[in-house]
Amino acid sequence: MRSASGIQYFCVFMIIMIIASECLYYNIIESRWRFPVLSMINIAFLTCAFIYGHVFMNALGSDLSFRSDLFSHTAIAFSVVTMAGIGFRYNRGRQAAPAPTKAILAIGAHPDDVEFGCGAALLHYRKQGFATHALILSSGENGLGASPTPLHNSRRREAHKGGEVMRLSSLTILNFPDCGMTSRRDGIKSAIEEAIRKYNPDVVFTHNNFDRHSDHRMVFNATVEACRNVPTVLCYENPNTPPEFRPNFFVDVSDCLDFKIRALQCHSSQTRKSYFKPELIRSIARVRGNQAKVRFAEGFIAIRAVLGAM
Ligand SMILES: [Zn+2]
């Protein structure tokens, strides 16, 4: 009976250990999940270790034949190796992911604007250790066609999926009216000022002053006023930006362009629109890359730029 019991506990323990190990790997090394998830997994792990230890000690005390059970020794060895492995990964993860020292805030009027304008740059700087935050001022309800309701507005979910692809540190979506921002200037400026107080960004990305969309120009004006104390402010384009937009600041995004396209594809309610085509996104990045003498780039107009900020 003891032997069978030992095998059963060992099997359960092994499965739990494998799951816990993989969860910790994705959480710490890949930085996919947040702290509460890590805490829950740690608690589950410790509980399992305690239960196993308790069962083992009971078996050892009441039935010494358990000592000769091959599986019990294997279980001990496995648990030691697993815990050592988790400890190693944990320490490595802590060393590999230092706290961000610089922050970027990207501001957009509608859920897909940030991806179009600076999606690849955000991922590029995220990989370099920046904290990257996005502030979207509307849920883009007009982009859904006839009579959308807040409950059925899928664009928020799409934006969050895109944010995951760009590995954003945070994404905030507000409720200013899509195509009605010109009458909400003070509220928009206050919302941007609040985000700047919260994130203290070194760099802000925003719309440009040439776009035909009145929401974009309103967000540009409100951002420039709200960012009076931000060192670097860069204006991005989108596929419908008119030719007057002439970038004077470039970010080499050759390593991140595919992820920008993947992030845009998350906006599945919009992808039927011609300007969502990957070939167009790639072409714009290639042109900007040629201007910057790299393969692929995103182009910006700098309101001001501090070299050490990026
Ligand atoms: Zn827009």
C-alpha cells in the first residue's frame, strides 16, 4: 500500500512541479504575467512542497520499507533538482529584468493609432528596458459602423491584444467621443497631464499637426501643451498622414517591424480597411528606413529631442 501511495504522490507531485516550473519560467523569464500571478504560483508551490514533505515524513516514521521504495528516492531527487532549477531561474530572471529607469508615454486618439505611429519603436525601447505606457483617448466606436454600443465595442479588446504584442507596461483607454474631441479640449489636456504626472515619461509620442482627422490634431495640440516639461516630444504619422509630414527623427525598427504588423492584425474589426495591409505598413517603414539609412524605420517630427533620452 505504501509503495502504491508513494507512486501516486510522486506522480501528482511531479505534474505539479512541472506546471509550477513552466509557470515560473513564463512569468519571470518571459515577463508575460504580472506579480499577483507569480504570488499565487509561489503559494501553490509551497503548499505542494509542504504536503509532500508531510506525507513523506509520515511514511518514513510508520513504515521503514518506504525508504527502499525507488520512487520515493526519485521523488526526493526530483524535488531537490526542481527547486534548485526554479531558484536558479528566479535569480537569473531577477538579474535579467532590472527595474525600468526610463519611461515612454504614447498617446493616441483611437485604439489603432499608437500601433500605426510608433508600435515598433515602443517594442524596440521596451526590449532595451524602458517602461512603455499607452494612453488611448477613445474606444473608437465610430470605426465599427452602424450603432455600436459600449457593451458590443470590440475595439477595446483588440487594443489590449495589440498592447500585449507590443509588450506595453500599461494601456489606458478613456471614453472621449470618437470624432467629437474638438469640443473636449480641456478634458483631454487634463487627462494627458494626469498621465504625465503618473508615468513621468522621458519621451512622449503623439499625433502630428498635419493629419486631416480633427481628433488627431486636437490630441496633438493638447499633448504639446500638457508636455511643457517633458524633454522629448515626437510626433508620429499614420498611413493617411498627408505628404506635408516630413520626419526629422527616426527610430531603427528593423528588429520589431513584424511585431508591429502582428499588433495591427489584432484590430480585426478594422483589418478590412486598405491602410491596414501589411504590404503598406512594410512599404512605409522601408521608405522611412531608406531616409534614415537603415532597413526599416519609423519616422517622427521632433517638437524637441534630447539625445540621451532615447
Ligand atoms: Zn486615429
